[in-house]
Amino acid sequence: MKTFLSILFVTVLTTTAALASGNPKSAVTIIESKTVTVTTSEVDSHLFESAEFNEDQQRFEFNTGKEVNFVQIFNADGQMEMQLPAMSKSIKLGMSLFKKGEYKLGFIVKGTSNIQFTNVTIN
């Protein structure tokens, strides 16, 4: 009986280790300039058809494949600083909303309850 339990334990442990996802979600850079960097997970990157930082007008410009109801801005401590209504597939966020540092943008897509996040670094 002891041998059977040992074999069962080793089998379950081996199976669990083999099926566990050891790879974290890989980050995808969607905007990179001398002043800002925006990354997101590979899964969330499919939300964006295009994303750029307009240097002349000092703003982020995101074009999405689905309508975004709200954009949430979180500070480095994870506290929501503001929630902005978007109701569009074209979102423009001015640099006046940000200071130097780390932020997280949460995009709430129409018809879903999931929030799709990007990480923003302002140099």
C-alpha cells in the first residue's frame, strides 16, 4: 500500500509539473520613444490595431479593433487615479495626465467585463 501511494504521489506530481505553465506572459512593446514606453501582454496586444506616441502633440494615440468604454489610469502603487470615458475605437491621452513614473492603463472594452492592461513608463 505504501508503494502504491508513493507511485501515485510521484505520478500526480510529475503530471502537474508537466502541465503547469512555466512561462510567464511575455511582454510586447507597443510604443517606444525617447520619452515613453508602453508594453502589454501578448494576449492584450491584440486589442490594438495601432498605437503611437505623437511627439508634436505630446499624446498617446491608440486605435483599437473594439470600442472601448473607459480608460482607467493606475499609479505605480496600483491605485486608480482616474477613469476616463472613451466610447470609441480611437483613444487619445495627453501627457498632461501623467508625470514621470510608472503607470498602468486599463482599457474596458464594450460588451466585456475584462480589463485589458498596458504598462506605461514616462521618462
